[in-house]
Amino acid sequence: MAKYFPKEHDTVLWKHHGSTRYAILKVDASNKTVDLQTITSGPGVIQYEGRVPWAELSYLDESQNALRVVREATTEQ
């Protein structure tokens, strides 16, 4: 994960915060922090978190997002 450089709109997980997915709103490269917003798939409270060290993030690539969508679609039926 050390080589990951976050970009705005990346989908990430925040270590120690369960399976909640976040979108990166802003990147502060000088402090190696990001501002995050929760991603919800339905009605719910949207949370904003500022100045999160990006060392605490796990990047979700498109294949991981696709697997999540399929898993959620099959468990909802």
C-alpha cells in the first residue's frame, strides 16, 4: 500500500472502520491526508471525515467494486 497515491473520487476503505466505503473528496499531498465522504447505496446519513492519513486507507479497484455490486445484488433477492 505504500506506493498508493490517492486521487479525488477514488473509492477506499478506512482501516478499523469496518466495511464502510468512502469516496475521496480532497487530497492534501503535503500532509499525506485526505477528506472522505461515506458512500451509501440507499437512504442514510452521509458522513464527512477530514484530514485522514492516507496510510490508513485501502484502495478499492474497479474489480473489487464490481464484485461488491454482484454480491449485494445476489443477497438482496
